Amino acid sequence: MPIIYRGNGWYIEVRKENNHEKPHFHGISSDGEISISLEGKILVGRFRDKKKQTEALTWVKERAEILEIVWREANVQDL
């Protein structure tokens, strides 16, 4: 899966998921994994380190407009 950002002990990736209509990203760290909405909300999962979790949520929320384009390009349905 393409990593689109590396933070301090965590990273964000975009996945091709044909069965998902709502744009979201995956935050991964050594202590957990979260799915993050473009609004910067956790859809599922958690990091044990709340500082890392807050950083990842904020990073996605602050870049929502461009990340929506990235997600749509990664999840284009083949016609």
C-alpha cells in the first residue's frame, strides 16, 4: 500500500478498497492502526499512544481536500 506520509513514529497510507464509498486513510504505528475519515475522526481502531493518534488525525484533517483526490484516484473503478 502506498505510504503518503511518515510522521514521528506513525505513517499514513491509502489502500485500494473497491467496497468502500467513503474516503478514508489508514494510520499505522507500532502500537496500533486506525482508519481516519477526512474530517479527522477515527472510524475504527486506535493507537495506544494518544499523542501519535492526535498527530495522525490532525494531519489528515488539515489536508482533507487534497487527500480526497488522492483517495479517489487510488479507488477508481475499472470500467
